[in-house]
Amino acid sequence: MSLAPRLDLRQSQSLVMTPQLQQAIKLLTLSNLEIEGVIAEELERNPLLESSAPADDSVSAVPETAEVPRDEPAGADELVMAGEGAGESLDVDIAAERFDDGPSESAAERIGDLGPGNGNGSGSGEAIDFDSFADTSESLADVLLAQAGATFDDVDLFVARALIDQIDEAGYLRADLNDVARRLGVSLARVEAVLAGIQKFEPTGVGARDLAECLAIQARDADRYDPMMARLLDHLDLLARGELARLKKICRADDEDMADMIRELRGYDPKPGFRYGGDPPAPVIPDLTVTRARGGWAIELNAATLPRVLVNKSYYSELAGGAQDRAGKTWLAEKLASANWLVKALDQRQRTIIRVATEIVRQQEAFFLHGVAHLRPLTLRQVADAIELHESTVSRVTSNKYLSCARGLFELKYFFTSAIAAADGGDAVSAEAVKSAIRALIAGEGDTILSDDTLVDLLNAKGFGIARRTVAKYREAMGIGSSVQRRRARALQRA
């Protein structure tokens, strides 16, 4: 084996992604509202871009909407970069890319019985204006600081401001009093006295360190904090588990007293800070709309949120005709290439989204016609193979995109579900269809609480071949308690 240096020529293929292609792929994952932010930045950097169409014909624009019937083939699937002879496809398989075949699910939050209301309507026939319940003109900190300025002075005001800084948006104090006293150089007794004053502020219950203290403050304010209520608040864990017999023995209360205390607690607010501050939840705006059309389905991008980008060629001609040095001409050429690329990238993004959405509607047509019970099992690979794209591209397109149809608003990921074998050996059914059936059975169980074994038998009778552990997994994913938990909750309601 020779150890002398030498030169070798080797030919190999590798994937090289230009910055433009990387950004074009990133555009696929953004919603229409997020695209607006990207375009706003480009409008500031590039003088050749405009956000509205001029009166003349010298402007090339991205179409605002794209409408295709259910079976119409989509457009081109390659992005031709400005100034280059070859096109770079957005359909790139990146080794590090990770994606799921199923919908993105998050466990539903369970709402306890100690909430401030039961969500019932007023019965007046008028729509409830939920925005009226939140006053966003001032934050919780502003409200507390104003009250502290009117209550404390000098050192106590300094301590109060430090404590208010540690109160979270729900109204709870998230700090250790010993640490606060050590950091401020004051005594622990002084910090505790200031905190006791803050706990008298509005909203009632603010400044508590845990749920029991928050409810105790509200009970004192309502003049309902007696020894019996104090013992109940010390054992909220038993109340959550529905162990009423032990609670009555600990509180030394009869059935009437226990029912009265539980009813009182339900009227308290476990998170008083949420009455103030914070931005109102932003509504989900659909990126696509699907409507029934003659001979199929009409799928179009939401024109209300879809940004419009224009390249002003007349302005470019005016700049190019003036006296320029070499650096100026290079800068102008780069801006034109960048503007043309952005227009083509957005056009390609729209076409790709329409292609994917069209295939999803074709695959899940039974859902749009008959509802969730007819949702078919579907994976990213099935859609990708049908429209000749890679799974990672389909995954990017379906991220952060919402579809509006006659049945409601759905994330595109919702239509990708795993398969559950049919009990009679027929076609497999969607996991979402099984979840819908479980939810319907539990909602109509009445006084007879259905165990997981009973749910399995009922689902098998409906044609779902499903195991008990799968029923338990789906039930927990939907935030529904076990039969024991539901039975205890029913007992609390009766109490």
C-alpha cells in the first residue's frame, strides 16, 4: 500500500439546497396569516414588490384564489428559480425530516366542577358575546399596582410591587416568601403582612399560593369560612376523588351541609386573574374552503387571508434606465430576481396546497357527505403516492392549515387517521370514527355508567373490532374519565 500523496477524481451525486429553495420549502409549512408577515418583511426590503395591483398591465401578480373541481388535475409541481436554467422542486426528501402519519392530537383539558359557571345560555335567544366577559384594557398587574399604590407606601409599597411581579396571569403567587424577603432585605413577617393586604385586593382570591388558599380567601370574603369549610378546603383531594363519605366524617357534616358547601365552592373562581389582561384568543381562520359543486367539490384558497404580491416591472424599467454604476446594476438585478422568485414561490405554494387538499377531499368524500362516522383511514403516503409528491412535502402542506366546509372547521391533519379493523372482516374504519362512537355512547349513558368492557361490547356490535386497551386509550385522549371517575362525578352532581 502506497503512502505517497496523489490526486483522485470522483463523481458523485448529492442534494444541494439553495437558500431560495430552503425558504420556499419553509413557506409550505406557514399558514396564510403567517405568510402575511413574511411578505411584509419582503416589501420593506425590496422596492420592486407591491402589495396591490397598479392600474397598468406591467405588473405580474400571484392569483389570489385557485379553484378546482374534485377530479381536476392540479398544476405544475416544480419551482423555476429566477435567473437559473433548471427548476428546483419543492418536493425534497430530507433525511432529517420527521413526520407523522396520524393527526396531531393533544389531550383535552378536563374542566373541574369548581369552575365559576356551568356554561348554560341565558335562554333569551340572543347570541352570547363572550368577548364582553374579558376586559383587555388593563392587565392584572396594572389593576393590582393601582390598588397597591392606594394601600401601601414607602417600604411596604416596594415589597408589594415585588410580590405583584411574581403573580401569574391566573392570579397565583409563584414565589417563595423567604426568597422574596432575603432578596429585598426585609423581614419575613413584613412580606407576609404585605401579602395579606394584597389578598384583600380585587379580584377576590388573587395572591393565593394554591387552590385551597384561593378558595379560602373567597370564602372569607363571602363570610362562609367556618371550621367546617376550612376542613373541607384542607381535603380538596378527597372532594376531587368523590369520597363524600370520608369528607362528611372529617368535616362532621351531614348530607345537607356537605351539599351546601359544595354548591358554595362551585360559585367561586379558581383562577381569578383571568378576568383581567391578556389578549383575547385569536379565532382560527381557514386557509381553504370546500363547497359542494356540480359534479364534484369546489376547493379554493381563502382570498380574505391570502396575501397578494406584485412585481412592478415599470418601476424596474425606470430604475434600470437611469445612470448606474456596476454595483447599482448588480443590486437592481438581485432585487428583481428576488421579487420574481417570491412571486413564483407563492404561486407554487398555492398550487401544491390545492393539489394536496383536492386529494384529501377525494379520499374522504364520504366524510364530507355523511359525517365523521364515515371518515376513512388515511396516511401521508397514500396522498403522496396519489399526487406524486414526497411524504415530507405533504406533511409540510398539511401543517398549520385549516379547512372550512359545511361540517365545520378542521385542521388538514385531522383527515389522516390510523385504521381500526372491522369486527365483521370488512373494510377498516378510521380511529376518529371510533372516537366519535365512544363519545356518543358515553354522552348517552344516563344513570347507567358504561365500563370499558361494556363499551367494547357495544362497539363490536356496531362493527368495530377494538380491544379494551384501545378504548381506554381513546377515552383518555378525549379527556373522558374512567367509569369510576364518571360515577363519582355523577354522585357529586347529585350532592
